[in-house]
Amino acid sequence: MNIEKNKPLGAQLRDTSHCIKYFIDGSLNKSIKEKLTGIEGMTMEFLALHENEEVTASHYMKVANISKATVSQILTGMEKKGLIKMEPSKKDKRKKVISFTKKGREVSDSFDKAFIKINCQIEKGLTDKDKKELVRLLNKIKNNVSLKKKD
């Protein structure tokens, strides 16, 4: 995919985002027995990083900055695949805590290994300076379009 000179930057970013999404999804499908989408993999990564905490759907929704409906869809799909379980919190029975099943822990470990390779391909040819500049520019763009931003 090449950047088109006259194409608006927003459209180029969207095209790049889609390209990365399909690359991640395809790579995961090749390297992990359990079929995961990129967002399911990222959800598993989040759960792995917060395994010693009470993670709820609303907590994940806020941190990941995704809608309640999307989080619900992701978690329902992962639960059907046997990757996670949702059980009432010991602190507040109205809340459901999300945790790995044994299968989910195994898949998460496989995902970690696969994502190292995926990230290496994404970053191929970029210097540390390039990566820092790209992150800076992407954050600037995110701030420009953030729904939380007040005009």
C-alpha cells in the first residue's frame, strides 16, 4: 500500500488502520489454533496485564475507549469460545469480574508470542526516532479528534 499524494490524510490513516487490522487478524489466524480477532487478542493482553486486579466490562470499556455494545460483543464471543469467564465480584455482587479460563491462559500465552512477530513486521524499517515521531504525530491527531476534547 502506497500513500497517495492527493488523498486526504484522514483517508490515508483509515486505509493504514484497516491494512494493519487485516494483517494482525490474518497473522493471528495463521499462528494460533483458536481463531481470534485483533480486538480479542488486545482484550486478552489487557486481561493478562491486569490479571491480579478485578477487571469488569465497564473498567475495560473506559480504558480501551470503546463502546459498551462493542465490549459486550467482544466479551460474549470470548466467553462462548471458552477463553474467559465472568463471575460476580466478591466486593460487589452486581459487578461481574472477567478472568481467564485455563484455555484462555494458554491462548493468551500463544498470542503473546505471535504478537511479538506481528509487531516486528509492523515496525520493520523504522528507527527509534521514526517510532517516537510517529507516536507523537498520532497522539496529536488523536487529540485533535478526541470526543472528550472541548472546543
